[in-house]
Amino acid sequence: MRTRLFAAVLLTLANLAAGEWPQFRGVNSSGVSDEKNLPVSFGPDHNVVWKTALPAGHSSPVFSKTQIFVSAYDKNGIYLIALNRKTGKENWRRTIPRPRVAEHHKSSTPASPSPVTDGENVYALYNDFGLISFDAAGKERWQFDLGAINNPFGLGTSPVLAGKTLLLNIDAESGSFFMALDKDTGKRKWRRERPDYTRGFSTPVLYKPANEPLQALIAGSNTLMAYSVETGEPIWWVNSLTWQLKPTPVIHGDTVYVLGWAGGSDEGAQENIPDFATVLKTRDTNKDGKLTKEEIADDRLTKDWAAMDLDRTGFVEERDWKMYQRRRKVVNAVNAIKLGGRGDMTDKSVQWRYYKSLPNVPSPLYYDGVIYLTKEGGIMTALDAETGAVLKQARLTGALGDYFASPVAADGRIYATSQEGKVVVIKPGKDWEILAVNPLGEAVNATPAFVDGRIFIRTHEHLYCFAQQ
């Protein structure tokens, strides 16, 4: 019964998204596909259907009915590129407005968010501009300049579609918000400010309760929040996440699995920090109600001043200090959370937590009753999805580097791709095993896609299409 219910929900979400792999990590960011006859062994010299040279960028490929879309950049600008789905030939390339050059982490790029498509049109997000939409022929439909975004690491979140609504979440050091646009006009439907959320990179996922309107779930600083897609109103939430969320949650049945690691301790609270009023009594020498570097006089706090002075006023004020308090009390974990409810569901909905060997960036994968995690160093952990018990933890021998791409699954196999460009094909299960390690010879940050019985992998230099031949 539960499997049939989940299949029905996926079908509903697929219809809302209008495509087999229309967004980051496929339908509802699940990372799971029904494609069959996919190759186990492949590389630059075998089982290659085609490869197409691309400018740099970490966005993952997404697929309309006839085209593949990726974002990219070079020294001359930032771009949205459309490729023929069958041949890989470039159909068109559009230069994106660039009114500013925003900060980003060395592991990110100005073209890291993945586009989303409704099957014909494409919608893309850029840190240096905002949102823009093109039709299948590359004609601009609309654009929405978001202004400067105060996230020193750049953007990692991707836009998603819910029927005729385009959803976008921007969590930054200041000015965080969740917004809905009409996908056909680019006009804003609603915007919800998120002042309690800082730097975040997670993509929203959709949840359709029985006999209730569609909801969007966002994993952000300390809290998983469910919003109404129609109105943007908060419906329910669960606290006690970590403070910086990079992975995107995955949903199966009545449970959402949320992974967050933001440094520090892997279990329990790090440190209890006094409140701002108490600190002011001893540090605020000029009694102006805020703190300078000199007044704080603690290298542990001031060496990363940007992380303390979130809104860049030159001072640490009450909001800055509260966010610092929360960061020092984080709990890094995979959280299994029962979906639904009203209001604060923290004490009712958390089913289990797992604290050890947590990935930094890759999202978790649910596949056939098991949660899979891929961590830097090539550590794969398999957890029982019902209990959180460790089923197996071992190294992905032959691919022990860093991991930014999220694991994906199809045809009874899992594909985990290291940043070094080694694709490990894994037979899933309680005692998972490695079937093949496929070196591509090029670095990879983007997550692979499965469409048309083929595997599509974007490296730092090319988009590869592999198939069993």
C-alpha cells in the first residue's frame, strides 16, 4: 500500500514538473529513475554515444521533451545553453545579463544552480543576476533581477516548478526569502521573508498530502519549514537541524529525510553561548548596543568577521549574535521526519537521527528501503530507512576523493561520482557492493541524469552521453 501511495505521489509531482528529469536530480530531486538497460562500464573510450564541449559550470543537466539545458560561464560572460537531446549538438546559447559579479566559494561557480523546465520552456537562476526564462527556440520570455544576494559562498539552490508556479528559495546572511512567480509571465505571486535563516543551499521539495493543497518543504538554518505553494503561508515545521544546509531533502512515503553537516561536533550541542544582553554588559565599552571587533577582542570570533557581521554593517548586533549562538549549538545529523501536521512538530515528527560520517554537500538517496550517503574520502553508508540503523559502511575503493555530486539510482544500481571524475557503480542493498569504477579523466561537480536509456554526466569540460552498446 505504501509503495503504491508513493508511486501515485511521484506521478502527481512528475505531472507538475512535466518531464522525466526536469530539474536538479530529477523528479522532486529524488535522484531515482525508471530508466533501464543502463551501462555498468563506460568511459571516454567506450559506451560513449557522444560528448559535447562546454564552458565551465556546476549546474546539472536537465531535460525538456527535445532538449538538454545547462548553465555555464567563462571570462566573457554567463550563459544558458540548449543541446539536442539525441545528438548533443548545441541548438542555441544565450548570454545572461550580468549587472554584478557576486562572491562565491572556490568550490562553486557563477553557474552552479541547475535550470528547471516545464517540458518546453526553461527557467534558470544566476547569482550575478536572478531568474530568466526562454522558450524552446531560445527566445527570452521574461527576466527577474533579484538584486545583490548576501551569500559569500554563492548560490547552490535551484528553482523548481509546481504546475504553473515557479518556486525559488534564497537563504543568505541577510535578506533571506522564499518566492513564487507565475511561470508564464514572471510576475511575483507572493514572497515570504525568512529573517531567521542564514546561508543555505538546499533546493525545495514538494509534498502533496492526501486531500490537502500542495506544500513546499525547505531545509534551512535549524528548521525544516513547510509552506503552502498557493499562498506561501507556513504550515508546519521541525526544528533542531544544523545551521547551514547544503544537501536537498528526499521524500519517500510519509517520511522526509533531511541531511545537514556544518562542521564541528557530529553529535550533541557544541557550546552554550550567553545571550547578547549579557555580553553587552562586559564588552560594549561605549554603550551603543552593538559590538566592534575591538570590543569583542576574541580571535576565535573575529578571525572570520563576515560570519559574525552577517548584514555587513561593521558591527555585531543582536541578530548577528543570536545566529552565532545557534551555530554553536548545532546538531549535525540525518533526520527522518514524519511528514505533515500543523505548527511546531519537532517533538512529534522526528522518527530517528543518525550522527556519524555525514557528507558535506551530496544529498541522501532513498532506494528500496535504504538511505545511502556518500561522504568525502569515498565513504558510503547505508542506513535502514525505517530505523536509521547502519547496514553497511565502507570505502568506495578506487574513488576515495571528494564528493560534490549527489548519488543517483536506476536499473537496480546506484551511481556515485567523485569530484575527481570517477563514477562508482554499486549494487544496492544491505550489503552493497561495487560493480565498477569508471574514470572519466575530468573533474565532476554536477549530478548525473538518466534519460532515454542513457546516462548523462557533466564534467568540468564536457557533457557526456553514455549508453549500453
